[in-house]
Amino acid sequence: MASKPYLTGHYAPVTDEITAAELTVEGTLPPELTGRLIRNSHNPKPGITPTHWFKGSGMVHGVRLRDGRAEWYRNRWVHTPALDGAPYMTDQGPDLTVSTAGTHVIEHGGRLLALSEAALPFELTADRETVDAYDFGGKLTSTMTAHPKEDPASGELHFFSSSPFPPYLIHHVASADGQALDSQEVPGASAALKHDFAITEHYVVFLEGSVTFDPGEHSGIPYGWSDAQASRIAVMPRGAGGARQTRWFEIGQGYAMHFANAYEDARGHIVVEGPAVGREGWQRSWNWWVGAADRGAEPNSGSRSRRWTVDLAAGTVEEQQTDDLTVEFPTINDRFTGSEHRFQYALSFPDDQGIGNHTLVKYDRSTGARRLLPFGTGQLPSEAVFVQAEGTTGEDEGYLMTIVSDLNADASRMVVLDASDLTVPPVATIHLPRRVPATIHGSWIPDAAL
């Protein structure tokens, strides 16, 4: 196990499923926080050593809040065929129900969906039990990204299917109730790895970086860095027939795993923001993910915030690094998805030798200021999830929720922070009944959504 960093420390899997009721709360939980914080993680069963961090079976962890109380904590494996060892590749091709379902968990149309980009989503009950693979009533016959985007105005869910073989990229839009699905193949795409994307009011934005299909990669995730793979941004108009008008723009070499947001500025330019890595950062991160030598001390090496500004009229892209911290997991107030946001949150990592502490970062894009909330040695917060405070309209008037893995105490806690001021003490701290392994992505699901 020592050679596999994703099975040790903050990432060490738990071995069972538990339920604990009436959790201890320090501070005061606002009664308006009625719902569930759900996090997803790669958590292989005991005795299983996956060849890649992302190959570990998905496990969802949930905390239920109601009436100022933390009613329960539950963790459950997502019971897909992969959990019991079923092969993804068959004589008939990939079995899209054989999913790790360990990257993200969202709600759409009243359904909870556990996501992993190489397969179909899996529906869960409100109490984390697995229902079955979900294919939008038979309309989805390809994979689904783990990073769909819900339009805050229409409630439509945008997502994509990608493949190392043609068709390389398909864009989908599901209706707000999840019943209708419109799909378009995106022309000009390649076998480059596409993990995330973005939407604006009028466009869908994809990014192909310098990481592409590599049949010689034997970790089970067949991708690798290629200097020959051009890095490009694709801009596709939203709506029927938009794919036929897709334009591709070359950018500097690199790879962006996640995007914070995209929007159209006052000049009509398309602005896209998110962390990106170069060749060395990618390779040292990948080596951590597979347990190879010459790896960074953390799963993220050298990923720094970038901004791409696409001038459609001129046919050009301006790129700039906007901060020098090594960050990942960028988030915003989701009400601003596709429109210009002021505040942005991220998780900053120790340096490549493991020196320093994990830190939550808040960026103010209007003033250029950043606020750091460092956590102590041996403590790792999860990606910050923003929840709007009841009766407020300000972009940062709300709460940030994170689950902190604490190796010092072999325990975890859920922390509710005042998003408007990270310098004040937490609004509330919920002590969880066990250490929760470092999770990937998650969501706050209010009761009204289910």
C-alpha cells in the first residue's frame, strides 16, 4: 500500500458503511440549512488495490441538517457492477453501467446522480442507497461527464460525452425535469482528454489540452501528455444547430482539469477561468495518481489559476496566469454560472515537497484581493461548496461548507463558514463519527430539490 499514495493518509479508504445519528455541533447551525451535504470519493473495497486513484469504487458521504441539528451521517458505496469486479470492456465494447461512480454527485430533476465520466450516471436515493444506472429514459447511449452545468435561469442541465474514438465529443442538454434530452456531435474534436467544460449565456466552451489518448498507458486510464497534441478552446453557440458553428482557437500548451466559470464580458469577449498545469506538473500529478516514482507529495503539482479571453471578432485568445498559488477545485456561487462572478473559491496545496498547509482561498476578482484560511498540519479540507443565505442577494452572502480530514485526531469534521468573511470563527462545526477520506466533488442538496 505504501507505493500507492491514494491509499494512505488523507486518502486511505474506509472499510465499511455506517450510519450515525444526532451528531455533536459546536456553534449554531442556521435553521435555514435544511438539506444534505453529499461528497463523493474513490474508496476501493478492502483487499482491492486499484491501478489508478480514479479507478477506486465510489463512496458517497452525507450529512443531513434540519432545524439547527445535524441529524445524521451516512456513507455508502455506490453499488455498480464495478464494485463487484465486473469488467468495463466486453466483447461488445464498453459496458457503460460498469462505473466507479466516484467523482461527483449532483441533483437534477429531483434525482441524485453519482457521476464518473467514463460511464452512465447512477441514481441514488435521498438516503444514499443505489437505485440503478440512469440513462434519461433511454435517450443517453454514451458516457456522461462528471462536471455537468445547470443553467441558473432555465434549469437546463448541460453536459457532454467524450471518447478516445469517434465521435470524440457530444454535447447534451437535459430539460429542467430531466425528461427531454437534445444531443449534438461537436465537429473538429480530437481524442484529447476532456474532463470539464463551461457555459455562458450564449455559448458552450470546451478545452482540449496537451493530454490525449495513449494506448501505451496501462494504468486503466489510457491518457498521457503529448507535445504533439495542440491545446485548443472550442466555442459552440448554444441552441439547435449550434454545433455546426463551432470554432476552435489554439492556445498555449497545458492542461486544465477544472474550470471555475465562463462568461461574456462587456466587450462580447468570452472569459474562461480555471487552474492549469504544464508538462512537468501534469506528469508529477499523474505519477501520484498511479503511484509511480518521481511524483509530487500531493495529488496536485503546479496547477495555477489562469484566464483565457476569447475575442471572437479577431479570432484570438489572450492568456494570463492570475495567481501564483498551487490550487485546484475552484468553485463559485452557482447562481452566477455562465455570468460574470466576483468571488471565487479554491483549495491551495502545500508545495511539491509537501511543505506547508492546505488552505481555502477566496478571490475577489473586483479588487484583486485574496483571503487565505489555512488549516493546521495534517488537516485537509474538501472543495468548498457555497450555499446562499436565506433572504440575501449578495454574491458572497452565504455559507461555505467543507469536510476536513484530520490525521492528528484520525477524525473528520464538517465546517460551516461565513463566506463573506473567512477571518471570523466558523458558524458551526459538526463532529463526524469517523475520518472521512479526502473526497473529490460534492453538492449541497436542499430538501426542496428532492
